[in-house]
Amino acid sequence: MKEKSHELRCTGCGARIAGTDATSNFRCAQCGELYEVVYPWSSDGANLPNAGALRWLWQERRSSTLPIDQSGVWRFRDLLPILDDPSHAVTLREGNTPLYELPRCGKIAGVDWLLAKHQGMNPTGSFKDTGMTAALSVAAERGFKVVACASTGNTSAAMAAYAARAGLTSIVFIPEGKIAWGKLSQSMDYGALTIQLKSDFDGCVRVLNDLVKRLPIYMLNSVNPYRLEGQKTPALEMVEQMDWQVPEHVIVPGGNLANSSALGKGFEEMKRLGLISRVPKISVVQAHGANPLYRAMQASAGEQLSPVVADTRATAIRIGNPASWRKAVRVIRATGGWVEEVSEQEIAQAKAEIGAEGIGCEPASAVTLAGLKKLTRDGRVGREERVVLLLTGHTLKDPEYTIDFHRGTLFSDQEASSLRKPPVVLEAQTDAVLKALESSIQL
Ligand code: F0G
């Protein structure tokens, strides 16, 4: 173990421990709070790598044939020295995701320049791959044989894939009947032991927390701080893709609330290293039916959070008792961001609007655009602000949602939308097709 390459610091009481000393549930033994990974350069600026040299090195690695250089996470390994030997990294060449312009969605939302960082373009179709390559590599290097997670479907898909690559056994706990089929199929495809609990996500977390205390299982939920080290790299990649310019605003969906803090950590570290001169506002958007953070901000400015019973068709973020809410509050406050909630109708409409620009995403990702519309409507985001939406999952994760939207069967009270394009069934006769075309498109 590289003695001082990093430590874990409790985000509650500040206690520091060696990475290998964390308890199996990744909670501080003193105060019960979560850890974050800290490096010698994290606080006092000592041993700072030079910003110019880092930019050059990260660019150079793009043309290398080494697997770790081809990874959009490990390409930035200088800022996540969490492995004894970086060649131990278990990689599927994650990251390297596109930053798309969304001019039509920007117009709808009332901003001049809207971008989408599409994390659904990762190997297993979600942003979870960036965190999984980091934490699962740590598990493999430390000799764990069995890994597990509770999931709404994307973490489990990512974990199953990376565990398979590393030859580890993986156990997935998912709420029965409450995750999208695409995701369920992935964990089976990659050979995980898939356990559907008759509960919700929060119930799955409870059972897993009990199990890791009794068995030598390495937990890969986002309470594992190494996950966040990988999930901070899209922040680096984003500003690199913007020629080291920083957007004014980054908007992320909120579920278990780890991703917002991971990105915040990425931006803050870049600022400390002189790679950027300021950090963007980071805002979090939740579904109305799964909005414990939104409620907490309204009721106590983020001091207290009361769990809710979650319900939304954006199943990825159907979470009532988010583990990392304090970390999220810290980043939102530090960056001056907002927390919003959006209705099921607003999510469906926003997803169709993103889709109509040729960029598919899963419903949980579309909360970002729906939330942006609310932030611009009352002036919290100005027209001139450059906004980046974090699209967290691929549209094929949940095709049923898309089909139900276009058929008009998503909810019992689904509103009309000009973007609905239900499939047309016709006899296989040219005349019938011509007639249908005349009435539906201009030729
Ligand atoms: N978007 C997608 C597509 C997700 O899968 C998740 C979380 C989130 C957003 C929310 O991110 O939890 O960091 O606030 N999915 C987890 C899972 C919980 O098990 O796949 P968060």
C-alpha cells in the first residue's frame, strides 16, 4: 500500500483513517458519517502537481494504446491515486463521453447555450461506470473476492460488468418489480447473483448494510468513497472539452445524492490545483414523488432530512432515504446552486424534448431539463448562463417508459404533447402508406 497516497476523512467529525481501515459499511466509527478521500495536496496545497503539465499529460494520454490511458477515468489518475499500482485498474474504457449542444432544448428552457454531458454513453449505459472502475479496482487490488450493492438498476449493471471483468463474484440487491428491464437484464448478462427483494431501494440498502457486517463482502454503493473519485472525473473531462472554460451552472438528477458531491469535489480540486479559476453552481433536481432533499431544503435549509416513501416512474431515482444527502447539501451551499423538484408530466415532456434533438436519455436524466425550465422561469438562471445538464443514463435502459409515453399510457392522466409519436400500424400496401403519409407529414 502506498503509505500516504491518500487517506479517508470523515465528513462529519474530520477524523482521518488509512484507506484500508474503513469499516465494511464505510461509516465513521466515531460519528457515523460518511468519508471522503483526501490526498496530500487536498488541503494545504503541498506537492501540487503543476496545472500546465497535467493538462498536457492528460491530452497526451489520449493517443496512447495503454488501457488505463484509454479510460476517461484513469487518464486523470494523477488526481485519483487510490491504487497501489494503476495497472491494476479494472477498466472497460469508461468515460470519454460526449458533450452535446442542445440548441432546441436551450430555446425551450430560455438559455442561449445549453450543453449535455452524456454519461449514458458509458460502457454499461450510465454514469455509474466511472465510479465503478475506481471502487471495484480498489476491491480487486485489496484481494476481495465478493462485491455487492443495493441498486435501482444502474449501479448493479455497472458493478456486475466490472466484477465480471475482474473475475470477482457479484451480488446485486434490487427492489422487486421497481427497476427498468434493461438494467435487470444487464446484471444477469454479466453473471451477477441477482436478488430481488420484496421491498424498495431503501429496504435493499438496509439488508445489505446488515450483511456486510457479517460476511467478507465489499460494498460498492456510493457510500464507498472510492466511487466518488471516479465520478468526479466527468467534471474534469467537461472543462477539458470546453477548452478549460467553466460553465456557470451544472445540473444533476438527485437520487442517493452522491453524484452531486462527486462532481463538486472534482471542480473544487481543479480550482485548488489552478486548473480552473472558479467552480460552477451545482444544482440538484428530484422527482416530486422522491423529493426528500427538496423538502429538507424547504423545511430546514438542509439541516434535517426526513425520509419519504418514494414513488416515481423515473425508477433510477426512486429513493426516499438518500445516504449522501449531507454531502450534497454541502456542495449545493458551497457553489450557490439550487434544489428543485419536478412532476412526472414535466419529466416525461423534458425527456421527449431531449429525445427530439436526437439524444436519448433515461427518465431520471430528463429531470435536469425539467428543473432548468423552473430555474429560468423565475430568474434563478439567467439567459446568458452556460448550463450543462448531466444526462446520467442511456435511453435504452428503460424503453418501456418511452413506448408508454408515445402510446399515451405512461400515467392515467398523461397530458397531450405534440412530441408524442405513437407507432402506426398499416396493411402492407403502398396506397395505405401514401394516405397515412399525406395526413401526417409534409412532403
Ligand atoms: N440518474 C441515474 C440514471 C441513476 O441511476 C441514479 C442513481 C441517479 C441519476 C442519481 O444519482 O444517487 O448519485 O444521486 N442510481 C443509483 C443506482 C441509486 O442504484 O443505480 P445519485
